[in-house]
Amino acid sequence: MVDKHIGRTLAFAAFLVLGCQETGLVEEDAGGPPPADGAAPSDAGAPVEAMHSYTPAGCGYSVTTPPVTEAGASEDVFGPSPSADHIHVSWAGPSHSSFAVNWRSDTGTLASRVLYSTDRAALSAADGSGGAVFEQLGHHMLFRDLARRTTRVHEAHVCGLSPSTEYFYRLGGPGHWSAVFSTATAPSPGASDAFTFAVTGDSRGNEEQAWAISQRRVRDALADFELFSGDAVILGTAQDQWDDFWSADDGAGFDVQQLLSSTPLMMVNGNHDALAVNFVAQTAFAQDTFMNERAQGEEWYSFDYGNAHFVMLDDNDRELWGTSEAMWLEQDLSAAEANPAVEWIFVTHHRPFYTCMSTHSPDTSLRAAWQEIFDRHHVDVVFTGHNHVYERSRPIRGLSGGQGVIAAEGLNGAPVITGGTASGTVYLVAAGVGAPLYEVSTSCATTYSARAERTYVTVRVNGRELQVTVRNAMTDSMVDQFGWTKG
Amino acid sequence: MSARAASFALALMCLVTGSSARAQPARERALAAERAADPAAARAAWQAVAAEQHGSRDAAHARTRLEWLAARSEGDLAPLASLMRYQVTPLEERTIEVASAFAQVVEEMPEGRVRVESRAAVADDLLRLGALSHARAVFEAQLRDGLAGEGERRGARDGVARALARGGDESGALDYLERDGPAAGGTYEALRRERLVRVSTPFAAAALGLYVLLSLALGLRALARGGAAAARAAWAPQRAAAAVWIALGPALLAAWYDAEAADTFLALCAGTLILTALGSIAGRAVAGRAGRAALSALAVLAHLALAWWVLLGSGGLVSFL
Ligand SMILES: [Fe+2]
């Protein structure tokens, strides 16, 4: 529990020295008036603060930047070395018809365009839209980190795409296009096409290059997308750590961009990430702003992929998790349960509320706030991190005196399925692709298995069948495997 | 819908479902072959996916997998097949016998990526299972392999050190890692942390024990001499209130800010209050600047020792040291 305080103490010190806006600790009031485009006029000496809000062409949603030093629409202005790096994709709109891409450039470059096509050759030859090649305009942001170093990042949202299709794309602007990257859209909503997603977390510190190695394994495991359970960096306001996160390499020719430029990375906020402006500006998730939600609505969100619903929660906001976030969760899961296209529900957040004798004890107040909602809507699996170990709970449904009630258990710790519904929710802690390993125990009644190993998880969903495979990120050997079929 | 439109729609449907019906089995065949640790069958199936599903997400996957297989195709994929079989063996079935047998297979593998990756997998299991000298031999073979990358070499060096430490030779492990210049990394940090904890714990215990005994003895003497008046003077209400506030303030802040940290702060606060209360009464029995300075110095050491213990107990030191 002390490790988090390093981050918090440093961030707090920074807060005292630099003021809230510079650290990203304080977001704007999400319920406030719509921000004006471009940089706000600044008084001499006062920090410049800008936000930019727009609806990307063809997308049915609007995008708002966090308050940063500069923000604006793409302009064809190029700095001395405008090439894009830190390229990574995610979904802020429907996964079957859109993708969002974030990247970094030198601070002078404002061009934030995406050229995209299903025709790789046509795209390689193009310097603009035409024929099979299309173009989308994004936005750029300049922010300062804890060390007052400035970083220019870009973001664009591409919409109106076909399901289950690979799209090739290039970033930049006329005369300055990046190499060709590609990403793929999800199957149509409710389609029972099989898919695979990966789960990792707690890369902070990147010990043993475990972050890059895990990402190489995720690529080789053919994950269609990846969930990240928080704590990407030690100090969320330190941009050099984010730079490492987006560009880490395994020392053998693989860098994480090779995966993240094609495989959407869906992240939750960890206590170390601190919802810093760096985190918010460099990622794009659904901006479904709910009462008091921070980060322009990206603090928590959900998305669908095929026949599964994914809920991504922030458990660092003590003021909100039992109030507005719980209300949102209830609404979101009710809608998911009522949606005939949804067979599976997966939740990701950072701090486990089932974990055994590890560094952080289970967060019982979080358990009290959320488990009843998970139970009522039959969440299948919950992924967490924070304790840098691997742990799987027995199926759990219900609380008795604040303790989880162990539900009927089938083969190998899987829940029993009755009438298509699982007897309980399985809670996983699977994190530590870079953070120092902790110890863990199997002595708690709710724990099915536990290992102090750096793991990455892959989950195969094939219609009504689920298979979870847990492997050691360093050796790729099997650590755990389980699953079930919903009748 | 006109007959022509209907037949066109039908033709389109046949085309769409027909092509996915053809490609779906190829993809499933490839994945099944991967699960069955049959890389040759997987390669043939991925080639079929790549050819049939041009432009789809499956095609992208097929390309990734074909590149992966090509980089590990030495010995006609036979070494890869045995590595894949080993890696999917459940953890509890990877016993010393199984791991030792596979280690034998690995040393007979032809030079290549598979042999390097196999060593990393089997050596880690040998180490976990306590076959320390065998694990060390495999890690050392890895270090001699020219095809091992920088990361794999570092992993092997860490492995040798972990084998030494598990065998009780902690300083030998640290020396080994420091041999080629400044060492770093998770294993090195963990070993140094263990040594620091082991070396420092007796000193912390001695400082705390000495201070508690000495201040108890001095405190009793002060009480014997001054009686209730001495206690009232040492623990005057304002002083006590200030001490409680200084000690409990952080605990309250912690409880408000992060319930998880509250236990640590409460332990620190309670311990600090007790040590301070002991010191203030003991101080009344010590005359002269030198004596009071010595008692104060010992009190500072005792507080540090207490903090050290509480932090160790909280587990949080793992990120500090
Ligand atoms: Fe954490």
C-alpha cells in the first residue's frame, strides 16, 4: 500500500508546486458549459488552458479534449521532424464500425489526418483521399507534464466502417504520411463469430522488459483487442514513463507499437495513472459523460465486441464509485442484460476485491459498492490488477456479512451453468507485466488458484463457449486454464 | 423485389456465406492445430486462411502466425512441436521428471529460436521445482548460445543468480550479477532488498528493544521519585493532546484518503505515541545535557526502527527499496 503513495506523494508535491492543472490531478467540471475551440486567451503569467470539442465526420458522437496547453483541429502545419510515433488504436465508438487512433509527433506539427483504405497498395501510393482511399481529420493537443516538458499528441476517429474488415491507415498530412499500419473492426453486434482478447496490467516500471514481452505474446496469440487493468506507469504525470510505455521494446526487434497500432488497447485508470492529463490526452475511449464523471466521460465506459459486453471502471474515485459510478454501472449492465445480442459480460477495474494475503488486501468497500450489481446482472468474469500476481477466485455470488458467498462449482473451479446462467462470477487478478512481483496465497476460502508470476491472459469467446488461458509472460508456459459453456 | 434482384441477392449471399464457410474451417483448423501443438498443420491452415480471406482480420492474423512459424521452423518444425507441447502442459503436471526429460530434448535441438525459447521455459520450471543445479546448467547453456537475444541473456543471468540465492548463496548471487558492471533489474533489486531486510532487522530489533527497556527503567525511576506529579508533568494535557493530534492526524487523513492505507498509519501512530510517551517520562529521570541527548538519539533510532517494521509489514517496501 505504500507504493501507491510514492506516486500520490509525488503527485501531491507537484500539485503544491505547480498547481492542479499542470499535474492533471484536477479535471474540469464535466457538467460545465461546452468549451470553446482553440486556445483560450491567457492573462500574462497565467497557465494557458485550451480545450477542443468537435464531431468527427461520419461519427455519431462528439469528442472533447482534456484541458491542455493547446488544442485544436488538424492544420497542415509541420514541424522539423513530423513523423508519427507512439501509434495506438482503441474504440471510442462502435467496435464494428469505427476506430480511434492516437499518436505523437514533434511539438511543431499540427497535422492530424488519417488516410485509410481496405486496399493496402492504393493507400501506399496515395497522398490524399480518392478512389479507394478515404481521409479523416482529427485533432492535436499540446500538454506539459510534471517536468514542464511539452508533448504534442494527435487523435483521430474513423467511423462508418464495415464489420470484420481489416483497414490499412497512414497518419500525418500531405507530403508527410507515416508508414502503413492496419487494424480490424469487430464482427457485427451479436454475431457469434469466435474472437480472442487479451488482458494485462501493472506494466509500471517495466522490469525485465516484461511489458514489451507480454505485448509480443499478445500479438502472437492473435488477440483481437486487449484490456489493460491499470497502472501503466509509476507516476501518471511523468511523460517520460508514458513515452516508455508506448515505445517499449523487447530487445529483439519487437516494439509495442507493432501490436498497439493494430490491436485496440482498452484501459482503465490505475491509482498510479491518477487519471493524469497525460493518460487522458493519449487515449481515446467512449466519452459517455455521466453525473460528475471526470476525464470528459472517459473515466469509465463500456463497449461491445461480437456477443460480449465489456465494462471498464475507475475504482480510484472514492467519492464517485458508490454513487454516480454505481448508478451508471447499474444502468449500463441493465441495458446489456436486456440486449439479446449480449451473451457475455466482462468487467475490468484496477483494485481487486477478492485477493488473498498479497500486498494489498481486498477492497471491501468497493466490494460492498459493486458486487451486488455484478451479481444481479450476472457478470461472467472480472479482471483486476494492483496486486502484481495471478489469482483466480472460485465462482462467487452474493455477500454474507461482507464476505463473498462461494457459488456452486463445476469442473476445475468453473461456475455451474443452469438455464444459460453461471452460478457465480469469477474474479481474476492478473497483473505484473513490469511492476515488481508480490507474494500471494491460496489459503483464502474464495481463492481457487494463485501464483506469484508475471502473466498475460487470453480469453477465447466462441459463441456460448468461453476459454481463459493464463500464461507466464516470460516463458509462455501455461499457468492456468479454465472455461465453461453456457448451455 | 424483382426476380433479377432476388437472384442477384441470392448469388451475393452464396458468395458471402460460401467464402466464409470455406475460410471459417481453415481458421478453426489452424487454431485447433495450434492447440494440438501441431505447427506443420497450423502452417498449412494459416496459408489457406491468408489466401482465402484477403483483407479480413483473419488474414491479418494468418500473416502474424505465418511469420511467427517461419521464425521457428528449424528441424522441420519438430522442435517447435515439442516446445508447444511442453508449454501447454498444465503447471501441476510439469513435474521435475517432465521438466528434466524436456531439458534433455532441448539440448538435442538444432540451433535456433526454438532452442533458446525452450531453455527459458524449462529452466524456469526447474528453478521453481527446486532442481537448482540443473536449472543453473540450462541458464548457463543459454548464455553460451549465440542466438539468445539481449533480453534472453539477461533472463539467463537472472536465472543463475536466482538459483544461487535459492541455494542459500545470496551474496554469491549478487556478486554474480555485479560481475559485469552495474547490475539492475527486478531480480537484482529483489535480492538486494532481501539482503537489506535480513541485515537490518537485528539492528532495528536491538534499537527498539534497548530504547523500550531503558525508557521503561528510567520512567519507573522518575515515577518512584516524583510520583503522580512527574506523570502529570510528563503527560500534561496540552502535550498529550498535541502528541495525539500529531500521531492521529495522518491516520485520519489516510483513512479519509485511502482506507487501504489506514492500517499502516494506525500502526505507525500507535507505536509513535507509545514510544513518545515512554521517552517523555524517561527524560525526567535523566539529568544533564549529555544524558538527555543520548536518550533522544536512541529515541530517534527507535522511531526509525518502528517505521521500518511497519513498512515491512505493510509490504509496501517492495517498491521503495
Ligand atoms: Fe495499483
